[in-house]
Amino acid sequence: MKLNKVDLNLLKIFVTVYQERSLRKASEKLFVTTPAVSQSIKKLKESLGEELFVLSNKQFLPTPYSDSLYQKVFPLLEGLAMAIEEGKQFDPCQINEEFHVECNPHVLPWLTPELYLLLSQQSPGSTLVTHTISKHSIERLQQGLVDVVVHFEVENLPSDIIAVPIATLTFVLAVRKNHPYKGTNANIDELLEYPFAHVDMAYLDPNKHSRLEEEVTKQGKSMAISLRTTSLSGLIETIKQTDIIAPCMQPVVERYKNDIRAVFVDDLEQPALVEVYAFLNKKNQHAAKFMWLLDLIDTVMANSKAAIKDAAT
């Protein structure tokens, strides 16, 4: 693979087209015209003597050669960009970038607004893009399509991804304000007459199940799971309008405290505490930009815990 005579700008355009799978989307991201991108891909194809993309059912698909080229070129371009960036004095108010964060659905609804407030204050020219995690989040992190993934512990983590512990948070049971069960603490038997719900993580990992459901089953008891959803906002709305009970993180209950409240279960073996991690590509662990973003996320976590503590006193 002879790259010594290839224009680096052509490789940069190739990487963008490969990621976007579209000449039009790549041109929008690069702020150039679509014909200019098409011409650059044609030049690179002629320089390398290999077909790079093919059209199939209106999809712009990379060839096996492109897959191999991308795997070699992308880390090199990223390393070059990082070296140039690290040579500058990092100042968030001077940058104009998109920061992509993918989060566990229990975290996303309350992390997003608080993180946006901090990021927009310190880097007003930048854009925050948040999405719910998927089974492809770690892979997207490896490809540089995501900056940070916020999630619980992940098994069999790839060697090029690191996990930074950022918080220990508590799961509680959330009920509506005027729920028939009036206590703030309970034994699980006192709650089993009511319907239960939980945020379904099986779309991310088929082996993930409700810890509460597993614990109740382990005790030889049964519970009525009447709602499984991937939408935390949908779950909260259901809690507000019915007698359903659902595990939620304390920051969620605090955010919706005018409508829902927490019930703590005293007789479960599994701890209600859960570690939350920020996952990032190892090559970015010392870069000023990523350390700044992690610091913002860490600040949101600390502020959330402080708000819960203040509310309890």
C-alpha cells in the first residue's frame, strides 16, 4: 500500500466518506461541495489503483480494500491531529466542535441538561450530541465516532478502551407522590401486590436483566412485571399516572421530585449501589480536550450527588 505520494487531504476526505457512507453527508461535514468530494475520491482511487466504494441499492458501500485502508489510515490521521492539537494551548471557549456522548438510559435524561449547561458556558461555539447507548457504542468509540460512553461496568472491554470510574450511584424504587404505599422504606413483600416496570437493557446486552427481578426470583417469590421499556421518560410518565413501581437512579427521582418519590427496600441481598464509568479510547486519555470533557461529566455527577444529599437534610 503506497501512501508516500498520496495527498493527506485526500485521505482525510476518504475517512469522512467512509464514516458517513455518503458523498453528500461527507461534503456537509467537510463544508465543501459534493462534486468536490466525488472528485477527491476519484483522485485517490487513481493514485492507489484500487476501487474504494461501490453503489449497491442506493447505498455507498466501501470495498474490502477500503476497509483495510481505513483501519490503517484513520489512527494515523487521528494521531497527527492529536499531536497538532496538543501543541496548542487548549482553551474550550476558542473551539467550535461537536462532542458526542452516548449514555446508559438511566443516566441520559439528567446528565444531558446539566452537561449542556456546563459545556455551553465554557465552550459556547461547540455542540453537545447525546444518544442512548447501543450494542455498537464501544465499537463506535473505537472508530472515533463517539467521544465518551457513560455506562455501568462492561465485561470483556477491548484493549484500546479504558474505563474511568466517575460515580457510585444508588438505585431506589420510584412511585408516584400519592401512591397507595405511603412509606419511604419497605420490605419487598409489602410491594409485590403492585405492578412493576423496568428499563429494558436487553437491546444492549441479552444477558442483562432486572436485578430486582432476579433477586425476588432468587427468594422464591414472584412479581408482576407489567412494563418493560427502553424509554426512561416513558417510564416516568407511567409512574406518575399509575400505581406501577420501577427501579430508578436517585438523580432521576430528584429531577422529578414534584411528581414521584423514592422507596428504599431493606431486605434485598444485592446492593443498591452501582458504579458508573466513563469509557474512552485509550489514545485520548491524556488529551486536554477529552480531559476537559471528562471533568465536565464528573462535575455533573458530583453536583447530582450533592443535590440528593441536600434534599435529604
